[in-house]
Amino acid sequence: MASDETCPVCRTAEVVCGKWTLLLIRDLADDCSRFCELERSLAGISPRTLSLRLRALEEQGIVERHTFPEVPPRVEYALTEKGRALLPIVEGMRSYGEEWLGEGSSAAVALAVA
């Protein structure tokens, strides 16, 4: 992806266009989740990829990791304020998908045929 460090759209795309990123944000929108819950909700993601994405989002200040001193240890992930600020993007994508890519739409049919 070409990057223009002065363009806010480019900078935002650098954050959210990583594979699985927006789906992780979607899944963390309502509450915190454990690793295994995220893994189940994201069918097809490998544990290694999930771990790497969560770590990258944590480093960017989008996700926070909470470790509980229990046996066995419990770890939960939640969106930070910076992460919650991305929710309108996810909601916009949901609205667009429902309106323009829903079942029976010409765009959905074209994608299915391609």
C-alpha cells in the first residue's frame, strides 16, 4: 500500500487494513473477550495470527490486555478509547454491506459469480 504520511486516510488505512483487524474491533465492540472466544468467532484465523494481530493492536494503543492472577491464568482483551473511536468505521461498513452487498443485490451477485 502506498503511504503518504501527511494524509490522514493513509495513516488510518495503515492501522485498520491489516487482515482481521476490523473483525477483531467488531468482536471487541460490546465487551472484553478471551483469546479462545476471539479465535472461535473468527473462523479461519490461526492462533499465531490472532496473537500477532492482538499484539500489534496493543502496541498501537487500540486494544488493552488484562491479565488476571488466577490458576489457570485468565487473559481478556478490550478496546481502548482509541479503539472505540474506530467503531463508526465498522458500523459504516456494516451499513454499506447491508444496503449494497446484501443477499440479492447486484453487487453481491456479481461478487459471487466472479
